[in-house]
Amino acid sequence: MSSRKTGVKMGKVRHLPLSVPYLGGNEEKYLVECVKTGWVSSVGPFVDRFEKAVSGYCGAEHAVAVSAGTTALHTALLILGIKEDEEVLVPTLTFIATVNVVKYVGAHPVFMDCDDHLNIDPLKVREFCEKKCVLRKGKLVNRRTGRRVRAVIPVHALGFPADMEKIMDLAEEFGLYVIEDAAESIGSRYISGRYAGKHTGTIGHIGCYSFNGNKIITSGGGGMVVTSDGEYARAARYLSNQAKDAPVYFLHHNVGYNYRMTNLQAAVGLAQLEQLDGFIRTKRENFEYYRKRIEKMAGLRMIIEPANSFWNAWYYSVVFSGTKCPGVGEIIEAISKEDIQVRPLWNLNHTQRPYMREQKYRIKKAVEYFNSVINVPCSIGIKPADK
């Protein structure tokens, strides 16, 4: 037997997955409404409602629903005009989608190291811009490749807010666009400093959320482009809907994409968003339960939220240290035998086959964390007995 809400098997042996959806709100009610009214495809009232709800929740003026977090990132690059043979600064420690979209537009990633919250290290980004690049008539040019550096994509890794104050400062100084990959961080925000009260995804030029099945809220798939620039929002809606210039007569003056979210997905997403604050409370409580116990164990610690931020507690990361600690692979294998699903961090992207020839800059800390971190079960429906 399985639980509809948790997706976890019940009985003598309880399989403990890493992160599964919790469908305990209005999901069924809204889906039934979609079916009864016939609004099941890429237009419908729930798409509009979900966009407005996300916009209102995170504080961006505009939100455009799309088919995935990846398509949101691709759309953002297209909107900002990043093109072939330009460069984008990206973290090596991130899910590969962040990097793949750079290649979609023909540009080149330049890989950056991470900080102690697994986010792009703004100090090394600045150092790269100052030491390895030159400003020519307001354009940042990579001395080694001769290519223009156009943008930086900070990822709010595992929901931890990145150091956006430093990132925005260097972006302004060096003329860079900022695309926030907030795929994992909806609900995370800053509580002090220049951006106090601001949500992740709403500070750079464009932000991108994901609603994949393992995220803190899901629409079964789907993503969202958020921005406070009306022109960017109009461009996102235009490009994601096949660049229709005259829909009735099928006129298209630009290459467009079928990146729309369906009304069915939006219905689930809206129901999930209605529960987000409660989800975050539960996940933060569960994290504290883990942390208090792990702190007592020699050679173990958990990564905690930056001091100036409120974290949505999407994923829980345990850091193993000390010469006697086994390797991450050995730990994962041992825990998996207990029917508990754990995962390492993403494989570092500068080592992935498609990107081995791309430039990287002083990557050290990302290697250390990749070799010492596992993510442990963090589903909303997890029970005290499971922890």
C-alpha cells in the first residue's frame, strides 16, 4: 500500500525517498475543474491565476509560465540577446541544465567555483573579471579567448540564497546581465542588507523557477520566468508561444518555441503554491531535527542558511569531514542498502564530457564539497520515525 500524499510505501519496510511531492491541497479539485470545463491545454484560467499568484508571492511585477525551469533559462538568454561566441559565467556546481542553455544559444560557459553555501563565489567572479578580462568601451572581453562576457547566472543552490549584493555590484561594474537560476529556491528570501524582503529570483534582470516533481512545490513539470521589466515579460510570452505576430493568420516574424505551460499543470502548481508557506515551515522543522542530532556526531555537519537570509530548506546537505570518513560513494551505497535514498551533489560541470574544453577559473572548493556532501531525505511528508 502507498500513501497518496507522501508517495512512500507503508508496511514492515518503509522505503524512504529523497524528495517526493506532497499533494494534500486543492490539486484534485482544480484538476477536476479543468477536465469539466475542457481547459486542459496551454491556455486556460489556471495559467493566468498561477502566474498572478507567483508574481504576487515573490514580489516580481511579471510572471510568465513556461514548460520547465530549463526553458525558462533558455528564454531568459534569448530575451537578453546572448548569442553565439559570447560567454556566460556559470557555477560548475549546479545541475547541468544551467550550463546546457548557454550552449543552446551558441555561447560558451566559463566555470566558476562555489562558496560555503554551494553558490557561485562572487569574490572569484570579480577576480576573474579584473585579472582575466579587460573592459573595452564598456564591454567585458576575456583576454584568453577574445570573446565578450555578457552575463552571469547565479544559482541559488539547494534553495540557499546566493550573495546577490556582491553579484549585482560586479555585474553593474562590468556591464553584465544577471539571470537568477532560482529553480530550487522559491520561498527563499533576504532578511537583511540591501535586498531585505526581496525573494530569490527577483533581484537580477530575469529570474527562473522550476516546478519539477522533486521541487518544494510542483506542477508535475513546468517553470516560470519572473521579471520587473515589462518588455522582458512581453518577450518571454512572445517567444514561448511560437513567436506569434498575428495568431489568426499564423504570421511569425521570429523563431519561436513551444514552451507553454498547460492549464492542467498550472492548476496543480496553484494548489501547491497555496501550501508553500506551510511546506517551508515543515521542512525547516525537519531540518532542525536533523541538525541537532548530526551536530553531536564527530566529523559531520549540515550546511545552514546564510546569515542574511531565510531559506526554504529544499534539500538537506550533510558534510563529511576528517581523514577517517569513507568516500561519498561508499556512504551512499551503505545507506541505500537500508532502502533509504540519498544522493551526492551534482557532478562538477567543468568535468562533464561536453564541457571539458571550456574555460574554468580556480575551482577548488566545489571539488571539496562534491567529494564530501550527501543529500538526505527531505520530503514534506517525512515522519519523525523516519528521520
